[in-house]
Amino acid sequence: MHRFANPAQFNRLADVVLPWAIGLTVLLSVAGLYYALFSSPPDYQQGESVRVMYVHVPAAWMGMFVYMVMAAASFTALVWRHPLALLAGKAAAPIGAIFTALALITGMLWGKPMWGTYWVWDGRLTSVLVQFFLYLGYMALWQAMEDEEKAGRAASILALVGVVNIPIIKFSVDWWSTLHQPASVMRLDGPTIDGAMLVPLFLMAAAYQAYFVVVFLWRMKLEINNRKLSVMRQASLQNTETQMEVAG
Amino acid sequence: MSSMQTVSHGSVFFSLVNRDIKLAWSQGGGSLLAIGFFFIAVSLFPFGIGPEPQVLARIAPGVIWVVALLSSVVSLDRLYQADYEDGSLDDLALSPLGMLGVATAKVLAHWFSTTLPLALAAPALGILLNLPDNAYGPLVASLLIGTPALSLIGSVGAALTVAVRRGGVLMFLLILPLYVPTLIFGVGAVDAAVTMTDPLPHLALLGATTLIAFVVGLFASVAALNLAME
């Protein structure tokens, strides 16, 4: 794992992966959106509104997936002091927050015509909202301290505590049988939705995943360059100080 | 030496608990403030919502529980900070208790001095909000089971923000989302009594939440405090 601890090596790897990931994102989004919007049947109950699902469900999956990425990065940062892991968590958090917000907003837009209301305090909606707040708390803690290293590790502890929310999200629809429908894809006995709907769903999920890789790598490179910049700035400050001392 | 050590573990622990409770109840301590906040904030609801007894009875469990959460957070910002700022947390961490013992003692003191009194004061607020007679038992029971979780989870937020100047507001953002399961099961128990169903399953789940908070909360607090002391 420490092979990638070297920022230069990570940057090289990112530069190899990025063009492929960008290409995949474009390809999968176009194919996924075509299937989702034109080439899949409307639902017998929901009509055309079912198409919101192709945006909503992958966003919700990614909200949880990115949280787990962030938590794994936090764990790695705290236990092995891996130098890039802190930055990985920092890079992932805003992306996960946006995915979670997207899941919430698309769910609300779908809920209005289907349930007759934008929002209900059902177990699934509430636990996803809590996840969104956890992302905000993680990012706020990063901002709160001057010492980046300490801020990052404090935020990492919070991220790990927040992991208890993940199983709550997953099983909320089983524990509280309320408005939100139970799982129909990730089931032990196989998916219960029609194949014609599974194709666009999985294409969109793959597109989101590729998109995450792209933005994540971009943000990682940005963080690494920021770190480099601040080190260089400090070094040049020290240089001027010593020069002034010599001159004085 | 060995006899001194056997004495010191327990006595250091309890003298720390004792000291923290005394500090919390002395002038400038957080406990009275939190309980005052609890009363004032709850009594604002009838002004805002209107005095109809049925409406107040319906919202009473939720209002009391939500304000109990807020009162707990209000009292938490000095849990570790005062000792951190004057350096005594360094000394305490070097005592035979270690950081885990210190955190346990401080959480125990916070529970005993601040969140436990909230549970005991809750029936008085129930009267103000016209809570149905059969809901008082579940209200106090749920708060007795749930308040340790409030102190334990709150301790994580207090420890994470111990080195942050003006970390109080940030603490609200960090802690309140983590309080949600406690709130749901706590209110669920009281609501069950109000609607004449069995509150026991809710209380059992609330107990489970508190046990999880016990394990996760103390270890996360210790990790956060050790980080701040570096």
C-alpha cells in the first residue's frame, strides 16, 4: 500500500487512469441516459416517473459507497499514518455529500407526484439525511483547525464513528416498514425488478462510479499540489528570513 | 509501591468523578445552566404552538426529548476544554488511570451531574405539557436509559473540538446527527405509551443504542483527546 504513498508515483498513476475514466464516464452516461430516458419501458404503476429512479438510486448507492471510501481512508490514515489517506478522505467527502444531496433531491422530486409529498420522516430518508449531515460535519472539522494534519485526523475519527449509520441506512427499509420501498436490486434472492429496467440502472450506476473516479483523482491531485505549494511557500519564507538575517 | 497502586486506581477515578461533579454544580459550572435551558426552552413551545391541551400532549414526548438533547450539547463544550486549556488534562492522562480512565470518569461525572438531572426533571415538564398519566413511567425510563448515550456521544464531539477555539457551534453540527437513533427510540417509547402500545421494544433498542455508544464513544473520545494532546 505504501507504494502509493509517494505523491509523485500517485500522480503518475492518476494520469494513466484519468483518460480512461473520463472516457468511460462519457460513454456510460450517454448509453445509460439513452436507455433510461428512451429505451426502457415506463412502469405499470408509476408511468414515466420511474425514470427518476435511474438518477436517484445510483446517487444513493454512491452516497454510501463514498462514505465507505472516506471511512476506509480515515482508518488507513489513523492506523498506518498513510500520508495520502488523509487527503483521500478530504478529496472524497464533498463528492459523497453531493451524491447524497442528489439522492435526497431527486427522491423529493419523485416523491411529490408518487407519494403526494416531497418529504416524509421515514427511516430511510432520515438516515440518509443524517449521512448528509455527517459529511458536513467531517468537512467542517477539516476547516476548524489550523493544523491540517490534526484537523484531518480529528475528522477521520468522526468519519469512523459515523460508520454506524451505514447499516441503519441499508436496513432502515426493513426495520421501519414505511413509505420508502424495500431493496429490489441488492437482495439475497436476486433482483425483483425487470431486466429492461436493470440495464439502464446498472449502466447509470457504472457511469456514476466512473465519474467518481474522475473527480476523486482530480481532487487528490489538487490536494497534493496544494500541499506541495504550501511547503514551497514555507521554504521560500524561511529563505527570505535567513537572507534578511545575513543582510542585517 | 504495589499497595499504593491498588489504592490509587479506584480512588483517583472517584476523586476525579467527584471533582468534576462539584465543578459542574459550582458557580459557573454547566449543570444548572443546562437544566435552566431545559426548562426555558420547553416552556417556549406552548407560546409558539398555542395552549391547546391535546396538541401539547401530542408533542410533549418529542419536545422534551429534543430539548434534552440540546441541553446536553449546551453543557458539553467545557467537558474537556477547561482541563485542556490549563494543562491539567496532560497531568490526568499521565495518572495511573490513563486517558481511557479519565474519559470514563469525566463522562460518568457529566452524566451524573447534568444529563441524569434532566431525566429527573422531565416529569415536571410533562405536567406543563399535559403529558398523559401513563406516559410518565416510559418518559423517565427512556431518559434514564438514553441519557448515558447523550453523555457518551457528546463526549466524542467535545473531545474532537477540544482544541478548536469557539468549537461550541461546530459541536452541535457534529453531535446532533449522531443523537438521532437515541432520539428516535426514546421518543418511540413514550409515544408508544401515549398510544397505548407496548413501549418495551423501543426501550430495548434504546438500551442497545446506549451500549453501542458506550463502546464507540469512549474509544473515539480517547483517540480524539490523544490527538489533541500531541
